[in-house]
Amino acid sequence: MADLVLFGDILTMNDTVPRATAVAVRDGRIVAVGADADVAPHIGLHTRVHDVGTACVMPGFIEAHGHPLNEAVMLGEPVVDIRPVTIPDAEGVLAAIAQAVAEAGPDGAVLNGWDPLLQKGLDEPDLAWMNAQSPDTPLIILHNSGHAAYFNSRAAAAAGITADTADPEGARFGRDDTGELDGTAYEMGAVVAVAGRLLVSAASRFPELLAAECARMNAVGVTTVSEMAFDPAMRGPLAAAVDAGVLTTRLRLYETSGPARSSDVEPGEGDDLVRQVGIKIWSDGSPWIGNIALSFPYLDTPATRALGMACSHGHANYTGEELLDISTPYFEEGWQIACHAHGDEAVTMVLDAWEKMLAAHPRPDHRLRLEHVGAMRPDQFRRAADLGVTVSLFVDHLYYWGDVLVDDLFGGDHGGHWAAAGSALAAGHRISFHNDGPVTPTNPLRNIADAVTRTSRGGKVLAPDERIPVAAALRAQTVDAAWQLFGDDGLGTIETGAHADLVVLSANPLDVDPETIADIGVLATVFAGDVVHGSLD
């Protein structure tokens, strides 16, 4: 007999039986789905039975490119949240910095979310400005993109960083004309060198922090999330969190590449709850700080001039040969590789490198991934599809930065076609969407609405020819996202044998005005057959 039976409008994301009216769950797995009569024989004396009425039951949403382990720390104490979604204006940000410094303990103040493009009136901080804000205690401010950090002299000293410190691979510390540190760090290696003590100090509280992160995920219907910058040093704290029973999302880990070009575990190591499936590498950086590699220039606008990006084509953080040298040893070990690539020139560089790698080391069904692909062109989507390379789009850029992309950075042609989901589908891709938390709040329904309407927060419609159908957008947060994570053997669909990871929505996204999809409520989230958010009543 089933532990749980739900009756209602069931959207299975299974092409064979796309709609149903009942689903039965036992021991965390789906044992029956279909018409009421198909499920009725599974109802016993102790079965919990719920009729959700007009609500819609779907597979739990999948965040294909997240950072839940890092976000758990970044959204917990003592980090101060100054992201634009929290503090929209420059005045509020400056006030938050002053308060954080005033209340800082001996370890100093850390703030996350600096974003001059959205928080108008902020400029890029320099060392003198940072020292003036906090002359006596360490101060670190992380850029909202995650690709830069700003620090004062006290923070540099605490981290042991001096003018003689070598730049990490694919990253750098900013320096002035004399070679002295200028208070900036770019890309992960340098950012972690500045702020790494934060992660260490949070290790003892990690189960508590991760439990809060899981609750945030569950509240928006997410039941599986990837960690796209996994540090092997976190294996211990993560194991402690698992032992504490706090995980209410499945984790799929992508370890960051390192100088050894090898992992200490085998591909696929783990279980249904936590499994390492890939390796994460980078080709370029963030459009918001100017280090993405483009075939076209940034516009010359007050915003780009203030940030030193006017008329620039940006740049990559690695050469094509370096990408090939990094990728090949991991690929030979059997790993899936996911590469951050925003600019179209960066995309070309990665595809060139991977085409050589695949020619030398062919492997069927490798599912190599390109991440974000903001400026990727239709011809590049077709080339990637021909190589078997899949794509995950940061489609929420359209909502939060849509006006900035067009008016401040790239104009209507290039900025308007950002995150071109329509072109990706036309090329034959199985795409996924993501929020890259904590850059934007994890919100699958918002992503679906973004892809379907392509409407910015300011009401601007970007390249309506790149809109996609609601059904395709739903796949990008469920079954196709599961496929990208090599989780298509039990995730992303409601079918017999699949994990009973479900979300109950206040309305069926297929049946409402697309403009209202982001407003659909998450009534309940079920993980492995147990309600972890909301209520089924």
C-alpha cells in the first residue's frame, strides 16, 4: 500500500502520459500514476490521501546551476546581504556598509551583493575608498556577480595577501601602476583567497546554514540543485550536514578544476542524495564587470564609462590552449565538464578546444555543458548541438538586467538577444535554466516566465522572436535539467520508479496567462515522499 496518494491536476513531464489525476508514493518513490482508478488499489488503511483540488502537481523543480553550499554561507550571519534584490539603491548600500563596520568584531565585516549597474550611484571601490570606510578592521565587499571582491588593507593583511602574492590560475589581484595592490580581486581563485576565511569560520555552523538554504529552495519548489563550484575541502562539513539529516534537496556536485587536473573521487561517486557528477571550469567572467570575451564592443554610455568598460570587447580569463589543457585530463577520467562562457568569443574558444578534445578522445553521450551563454549566437548553438554540447541559460538576467543590457551595455541587437532560448531550442538543444544563486534568488517560476515573455522588470520586451512555449520552459526546470545532471533515471518526471520529489502549485502554468506565471504560488513541496514546505491540505 502507498504511504501517500495525491489526487489533482498532475503534470507529469513524461511524454508517454503527460497528464494524470492521481499519483501514489511508497518509500520515497512513485509506485503508480494515471487515472484515479489506476491509483485506487494502492490506498490502504494508513495511506495519507490528499485531494489538492484545482492545484497542479509537478515534478520538483531542478536548479541546474546553483551554488547552494556557498549561498548557505553568503546568506547567513555574519555576511551582510546588500544584493539589489535586498537593497535597491546606492544610499542604502552605503548605509549598510557603515553599519556593518560599526558592528564588526575582530574578524571584520563582509558584505555580499555590490552591483553598480542596478544600484545606481555606486562606482567600483578602490583601496583608498575601502580603507576610508574601515581603517581599523578588515572589510570585504563581494560583487553581486561573484566574479570580483573588494578589500581594504586590513583584510589583505588578514588573508596574507601582499603585492608579491602571485595571481591564482585564471584569476588576478588588481594592482596600481607601481605594482601595489589596489583592493580588487577578480575571479574565483583571487576572491576565495581574500574571503576564504569566511568559509572556514562557517564550517562549525554548516548544518544549520545548509538547512536554511534547503528551506529557501523548498519554498520555491526546488528539490534538486547542483553545486557548480564545489570545493573538496567542503566534503567534511557537507558529510556532517548529511549526517544531521538537514538535506531536503538532492545535491549534484561539480568540483572546481585545480592544478592537479584530477579529482580525489571517481565520476558519479555518491548516492541519490549527494553525488559528484562533473567538473567546473571557466573561460571568461561577468558581463557586469567587463571581463567577458565578445566579438562586439560594450556601448559608450555613462554606465560603461563609470565602470571602465566603454568600447571594450572584454577579455577571456584563459586561452583556448589552456582550456584544452584543463579539460582533457578530466575528460579522460570520464568526467562531465561544465564551462562558464558568457561572451560569444568565449563560446567559440571553448567549442574550438572541445572539438579538438572530442576528436582525440571520442565519447558518446558526454553531455559537456556551456554555462550562462548570454551572448551565444544561433550559429554557435547549432555548432554546439552538432558536438553534443548542451547549454544552461541564465535567463533571469532578462528580468533583473534586461533594461541595463539594452540601454547601458550592448544595445537592442546584442543586449536584446541575450540568453537566446529560442535559438537554442531551434538548434535542437535540451536546455536548462538557472539562477546562479546568490546572484538572483532561486525562482524557477520566474525563470519560466522570463523565457516565455522575455520581459524586463522595467517592462521592456527583449527580442520577442526568442520567446519559447510554456511547455518547453517547464522542461528546462524539470526533465531536461535532470538530463543535464545525468539524473534522468529518477528525477524530473512523475512516473513509476521516479523519486517522489514533487511541487504543488496554485495553478497549472500551461493554463494561465503567461504574464502571470511568476505569480503562481508554491503550496507545498514534497521531498522523497515527505512534505518539506507548505501543506497538502
